[in-house]
Amino acid sequence: MRRTSLSGVEYFIFFIVVIHSIVGVYSFNYNIPFFESYTSEDGYIENITAFSLLLVAVFFGVAASKNTGFIRVALWFIALVFIFGSGEEISWGQRIFGYQTPDELKDVNTQGEFNLHNMKVEGVKLNKLIFSTGMYSGLFFYFLGLPLLYNYSSAFRNWKLTFISIPKQEWGLLYLFSFLIILMIPTGKAWELQEFTFAIFLLSSVFYQQNPKFDEIVARRKANYSLAG
């Protein structure tokens, strides 16, 4: 088993996330107007979420520019995924710039917005199928499953494709704790806080992680990490 520890900065980040979650739980129970403003569309929480995802995209984009070959393509793909997530979070700036949703999209979007995650196709909500069930399954695997594999399986740790960031095991447990706090809010608005939490944790996990191969890739300049070695 590989041993890791959390820095003071990491504990501070966790403290900030927990405080935001507690504010959400408290305001939901004792100050609904504040809670609605706190978790509103294009509000404080949502904007930080979108900005954090954008920063993750920038991080991977910069890393991609320092590499070549397969690694460069993989890192650019990850960057594009987070650009998409950031854009979806704020409906691609629709409320900021004030443009209208095309009629074709408005008819199948449950909120009439310019985004994909609120679409409903043949009675199936993409938000629930892909952006809730699928996304959160992936997040739990990333924060809890990957650290376990990396720490307890030397075969996985030495696998040539483990060039991704691996969260510290303690970081994953802190994410689970933060996730459970927000479940105390029995409303759909709670997911705005859940998205805020995972965005902050994802951003932090690329800086505070335990895989030296990932550190090498990020620090390289025009390097080519081949699958052969």
C-alpha cells in the first residue's frame, strides 16, 4: 500500500467546501429566499462551478500542449470534456448574453434552455441518465475506486496507461463525506451544491494527486509518452 497524506492547503479546500454545504443545508431549513438565491441559475454557486470546470480544462489543455502523440490527443479530449461541462453549467452563456433557445431545442428541453443536459428524448431525461447516474458513477469510481486500485494493485500502478491523475485515498473519503452532507437537502436544488463540490474537488485533485507519471506528463515540454514505456 502506498501511503499519502494531505497538506494544510488540501484541508483548507475541504473546509471551504464543507462550509458552503453547511450554508446550503442551514439556509434551506431556515432561510429559503437566501437558499434560492444561493443556488440560483447563474448565481454564486453555479458560476464558481463553471469556472472551476473551465480551469480544469485549461490545466489539461496546457498539459496537452507540452506533449505529443497519443498523450496529447488524450489530454486534449479531457480538456474538451471539461469545456463542455463548463459550458453546459451556464447554458453556454445564454442568460449572460441574452440569446434565445432555438425552437427545435426548446421543444425537447425541460427548462427551455440552450443546453443538452436538460433535454428529454422519448420520455428519457438525459440529465438523469447521463449527467446524474453516469456522471456520479464515474466520479465515485474516480475518487474512491482509482485510489484503491492504485494503492493496493501494483499491476494497475505499473500499467502504462495510468498517466491520469489519481486522487489521494483520503481525498476520496472527504469527497464522500461532502456528498453525504448535501443529501440533507431534499430538493433538486441540492444538485447545484453537489456540482459545486465535485468541481472544486476535481480541480484540486489535478494539483494534489499521487501519481508521479501524471506529474511527469504535466511538467514535460514537447515530450512523447509512448504506450510502450
